[in-house]
Amino acid sequence: MPQHAGVAKMAEAYMRASGGAISEMPITERAAPQTGSVTGRAVAKNESHVAVATAANTFVVVDADSLGRIVQIGERLSLRFREGRTSIHNDRNRGR
């Protein structure tokens, strides 16, 4: 059983209870990409992992320590993946 199984169960329960999931479809966890980015909403967390819903019935689980700050449930996140590390991407600090 993966170390983050508890967070995955919490994510599924939250997505169902909040109405964010399509009820006729299963909720699935997908692997976080090695490179690239995803945007979504934090739907579950514990001391070591955060689950981020990336679509109505899909979420990824990432290591909370690599994010660099505490994430709140319901918070919208843009995550960047590079060389096996995850970080929060903040567009507000970029100039045009």
C-alpha cells in the first residue's frame, strides 16, 4: 500500500462530498508527471502529502515538503515538476 494511501482516500471522499466529481464515474489517482505542470485544487493533505484535483474525477498526490509552504484545502495551485521535484508556480510574480 502506498505511503500516501490515506491522503488518496481523503481526496476521493472530499471530491464526492463537495460535488466536484461526476457521480457516475470513478475517481482515479494519476501519477504526477516527471516534468511539466498541472493546475488544480488541493483536496486533501496530511503531514507529508497533498492531493490536488486536476480534473473532475482525477487527482495527483505530491510530497508536501517539496512545495515550500503550507497548502490549504480548497486552495488553487499551479504545480511545476522538474527533475523529480515539485514546486508551486506563482504567476503573480512574473512581469509581462
